[in-house]
Amino acid sequence: MSKAILKSKRMNKTISANRAKTSAANPTLDTIKMVEQTLSKMSEYTSKNRLWRALPKQVQYPTFKTVLDYLEKSNKIMYDKDGTIIWIFVDNPKLKRLKETSKSLL
């Protein structure tokens, strides 16, 4: 085979491998909703792995990490010092109760 054909085949393999990597980390809306619902039910998980295993459907781990990054940036979750994932979005009943019973410092 000529060098041009070999080079072309290598480039095609590289392109298809890159497509597979990028598509694996792009979550769908259904995946994001599934993670949100699982988190809101339990309110906190001690690790990413426990949350990942608690999901009702299997999700690739890179996609799962992308969803967690999105949820953190949109202020729906936060991480504790020890890595615990805490659901902090407004629909959390614990936070609503805490807000109702708290006193203003001003």
C-alpha cells in the first residue's frame, strides 16, 4: 500500500475515535433529569460512585461526570469537604423548612 493510503486510514481511525470520545460525554436531557431526580430523592450521596450506581439506568461515567459538572455550575449541587454530593436546589424540602424556621440576622 502506498503511504498516502496508510496515512488516510490512520486519520480515519483517529477521527472516529475522537467522535466516540466526544459523543460519550454529551448527556441528553433525559440523562440530566434522571440524575437530578435521583439526587433530589436522597438529598445527598457520600461519593460520585455511590450516586452513579444508584441511578435507575446505566450511564457512561464520563457522561455522568459531565452532568455533575453542569449541576454544580447551575447551583443545583455542591460538594462537601469530604466529597459528599449535596442537592441544594430550591425544591429540597429540608432547605425550605430550614428557611422557614430560620431567623434573619438583619
